[in-house]
Amino acid sequence: MSTFVLLTLTGLGLAALYFLVASGLSLVFGLADVLNFAHGLFLSVGAYATWWAADHLPGAGPTGFGFVLAAAFGVVAGAAVAALVELVLIRPLYSRTIEQVLVTVGLSLAGVALLQATWGADPRPFPRPEWTRGVTGIGGANIPNASLLLVLAAAAVLALLLLFLRYTRVGLVIRAGVENREMVTALGIDVRKAFTLVFAIGGAAAALAGALGGVYFGSVSPAQGGSLLIFAFIVVVIGGMGSVVGSAYAAVAVGLLQQFVNYYGTAGLGDICVVALLAIVLLVRPQGIAGRAVTA
Amino acid sequence: MNPILTVDDLSVRIAGLHILQGVTFTVAPTGVTALLGRNGVGKTTTLRAIVGLTPRGAEVSGAIRIGKQSALSTPTHRLVRGGLGYVPEDRCVFAGLTVAENLRLAERPGAAPAYDRVFALFPELSKRAKQRAGTLSGGQQQMLAIGRVLLADNTLLLVDEPTKGLAPKVVTEVAEALEAVAEEVPVLLVEQNLAVVRRLARDAVVLAAGQVAWTGAAARLLGEPELTKALLGVGSTGVHA
């Protein structure tokens, strides 16, 4: 029983990480039709900015409120970089899919190279607040607090995103834009402003994943964003492009599947099962769990 | 009276197809002008060019003026905020949003939304405010699509096939609503149902093969069966307006 609880909660921790990356990716694709291969860069920016801020930002530090401040700095940095990428690189390329893919792939490669050139390719120890190094006993299992932190953070982000989409004017524009962007414009709304905001929101969530992922893994490295992005893309496709709730369901499915199969099967089999799940969903329900509509 | 809309030598080429080839016509500042023609002659393309929604990559040339404003050099959202209302073919309501949310989305900044006007014309929308638009009937969706643009004051309405696919009773309701709307704002109407055209339109512009084939009074066009048949390929009767 304790093994089941442990695998479930650590699987949910992994799912939380995937959800934080995938939610923004999904909204960006759903609204702006941009397949953003540079999304992993926002995660890396968040992780490195948090890591840097813990040492250098006045008031910030590796534990307690200092870490919260460092993570907040990381989130703001991720959101700012994402907004800048949208304004400078993506905006001139809307409806030019091939060019978008080339630019975002190029940006992700250049971003990793820049991080390597600045801080080296080796993993750096990440600041871990005291509480996150411990465990909490739940159902007879000792659950790493870092996993619980990720689950709590992802649940909070999910709730905030749904409230934002459901109750704000911009959220309404985003939900409508995911359904029919052209018609939103035909109602007198400059939908491009929503694009920038969605990029910034996605960048902030990915950066939070970077900061909390650093705590979870205990280190930060330039390639971390890219490797998580692959699973985030799978989550987005399974969940349905443009659906935050779909991403949440899919992240839970992928996280739990990976964790259980890797434990009861052989290491790496979980990843193969995730790809198999992706293939099944694409065959049976190509639009994903929640289709294209944003559920709020 | 100066026209509210002037389309001058409008050409549109999409993916190599020359869909509009020098279309020129005007729309009077009052009443309904019907834009007619057989399927595929470019009626919807004309409306979409006016509102700036031709597909990316389309080659558009010529001039379109709404009042004194050049439409081709103005982004769609600015044209709409300036008073151009567009009711697209197939309604295009947001199926996942409620009726109330569809309407709220159409509120324009800086102008009080005229919910009274919309609900007086379409009381059904008020009753179904919390219902998802995707679960409405075709007629109710059409009422929502028209109601959406009537929340704001418009200088010109573009309405594309509003009775397409609707039951005869609903066609009459939609025609009545458009008749009331046209008393306040000029309308450029694309419509296949000639009974609706006969009821609503004062002027008519007929397109054929991407060009204007005929302009004049709608009553004259529909009053001459041979002319109607030659230009539109159908008799001058329609159903239920």
C-alpha cells in the first residue's frame, strides 16, 4: 500500500512539472497557432534566474522567504523573456508555420548554447529550502516534500488559470480566440495583445516549473528545459491543443504511467509506454482529451 | 447622398485563383443593398475583403472606402470599432461560450452596449443567456450572430447568407429582424433566398465570374423573370420571407 501511495504521489509530482510546462504551451498553440519549440527555454530561464537570484538578489536566498523571492524573480524573468520572444520574433511570423518552427527551434538551441557558454554544461547545485529536503508521511509512505510542493504549485496554477479564463475579459477573449481567432478580430478586438499575454503567462508557468524542478532534481543544467519539453508536448497533444484542463488530465496520466511502469517494469519502459499512449490517443481521438476548446 | 461604401476596382487573388476581377459598386447610406450571384462568384470574398479577412497571402488590390476611411489599409478590429458590423456566413458563434459571454465579447470599448435593443429584437437570447451557444438551434445561433453586432452602433452592416439552412418559420423571423435593423443602419446583404431579397433589398448588385454583371433596383431585377434567370440562374421566387 505504501509503495502505491509513494508511486502515486511522486507520479503526481512529475505530472505537476509536466502540467506547468504544458499549460502555457497548449494555450499558446490553441490561441496563436504557434508550435513553440523555445518554450523549454523559458523553463531554463526561470531555473537559472532563480538559481542566480538566490545568491545575488538583495533579500533573496536559498531558504525560506528568500527562496520565494528568488523563485518570484525567476518567474518574472521567464514571463519577460516569453513576452519579448513573442513581440520580437514570433509576431512578424504569424501564419508562417515553417518560419515559426525554424525560429523557435533555433532560439531553443541558441538559448542552451548561451547558458552553457555563461555557466557551463555541467549541472549546478540548486538552492533547496530546508523543508523541501525532507519527507512527509502519508498512508505509510514517506513522500518527498519537493514532490508535494510541485503538486501544490501546479494545483494553484491550474486554479488561477481557470479563474482567469473564466472570470476576466482577457480570459474570455482567449477562450473565444482558441475557438475562432478570426471572429474575435471581427468583433473589434485586437487579438494580438492576447497573444503577448498568453506567451507571458505560459513563460511564467514554465519558469515556475524551472524553479520548482530545480528543487525537485536538486540541480539545474542547460538541457533540462529541452528534455522536459518533449514530455510537455506529448501532454499537450494528449490533452488537446488549447485546453488547460485537458493538459492537467493528460499530465496526470503521463506522470502516473511513467512512474508506475518504470517501477514495476524496467527503467525506461515508462517513457516507451507514454509514447504508446500518445499513439493510441492520436489514433482513437486525434483532437485529444478535451479537443480545441478551452475549458474554464 | 454619398455612398456609405465604395468598392472600386477590387481584385482578389487567392492561391493563384483570380476570384474578384475589378469589382466596382457602391452601397447607399440607407436601406439594404443585396449582393447576389450564383455560387462561387465571389460574394463572400467581397464581404471578407471589405472587413479585411481575406486569407493571409491573398493578393488584394483596388480601393474600398467606408465613408471616408480606406478599409484596405485599416486593420479589421479598427474597422469594426469604427462601426463596421460583420455577420459571417455560418454564424461563427463561439460554441463553447454561453450566449451571455458571446454578447459580452462583442461589447466595444468606450461605448455602452445596447442590450435593450438586442433583447427587444431577439427576446430568446435573454432567456437563454446561460446556455452554451453550441447547443442553440441554427435560428437561435443566427439571432446571436446578428445580436452580437447590434450591441454597438454601426455605420454599415455586412450580413452573409443569414437564412442559409434555416427552417422557413425562422427565415421569416430573421428577415423581420433584418428589416427592423435596416431602418437604422445600411446593410450589404449576401442572400440566396430571393423572397428575402425581395422583402428587404432596395438595391442589388449581381456578381458573375468575379465581376459586377448588373446593378440597379432589386425590384426591377426580381420583377423580370428572364433577367433574374439570366443573372442568377433561378426563377425570381423564393421561399418564406
